[in-house]
Amino acid sequence: MKEDEGGADIEYADFVIRIALSLMLGFAIGLERQLTGHTAGIRINVLICMGAGFFTLFPLLFESEQTFWVAAAIIQGVGFLRSGVIFKESASVRGMNTAETLWCTAAVGVLASSGMYLMAITVAGILILSNLILRPLARKINLLLQRKNRKGNTAFLSPVKKRQSMSFVCC
């Protein structure tokens, strides 16, 4: 059954499936972030994924060819939001992985709401696995680099003076 008002090009059941998939995948991504102790957890990832899904569905609901324009606007908008979670503290930058996870979560929402269900599930799975696997791997690499630095090999790491200031990094 198609909507009579607005000339919808998508059936209501398909609309619900696409948004439900966005919700579930955003939840799965957010759950990983929440369980690993990050501030952007379930709620924000669900909202980013579903919001990207809603905006992607607008052109489909009104039989418009503007889907790619909407996706580009989502990329820019979430890119702007990412800058709010990135902080520079002394010599380190915090929040980069969280920011990039939010960006990828928006992409999952766009894929799910575009009807590319298997691709959305695949991307969400890769994102979750990347976050789970690459963090411990990066920590092990950093430990190896620190050991080499202690032995006098400063080609990998050099000590940096710490400052007491904190500033925002804007992308």
C-alpha cells in the first residue's frame, strides 16, 4: 500500500523496515561504544543512524532524484558534529575514534534507509569489529614503541613536554 499524499515512491512497510534496521544497527554500534566506556554510546549512535536514515528517505518519499545531495549534506552535517567530540589535551588528541565512529554510523543509516540492507549490516559489523580489534592492537604497538624508546631508540617516539591547557580541534 502506497501513501496517497505526497506521491510517495516507497511503501510504508518498507519505510518501517529501513528505519527499524537503522535503529538496530545504530543500537549495535552504540552498544559496543557503551560497553567499552565511551561517552557516545547507544543513544547518540541510534540518533545519528536513524537521523541519517530519515533524511535519506525524504527524497524517496517524494519521488525526488536528490538522494545523493541529501547524503552529501549528511556527510557535512555529521562532519560538523564530529568536531564537538574531538579535544586536544597537551600533546594528545582525544575523541578521534569516537568522531569517526559517528561518521561511519551515519553512513550505515544512509545505507539502511537506501534499501541496501546487506551492505548496511556488513558495514556496521566491520565498524564494530574494527573498534573492538584495533584498539587493543594499537595499545600493543604503542607499548612496543615505548619499550624501544626506553632502550634509547628515539626514532619511533620522542618525549613531548606536557602543557596544562585544553583546546578544541575543529575539522
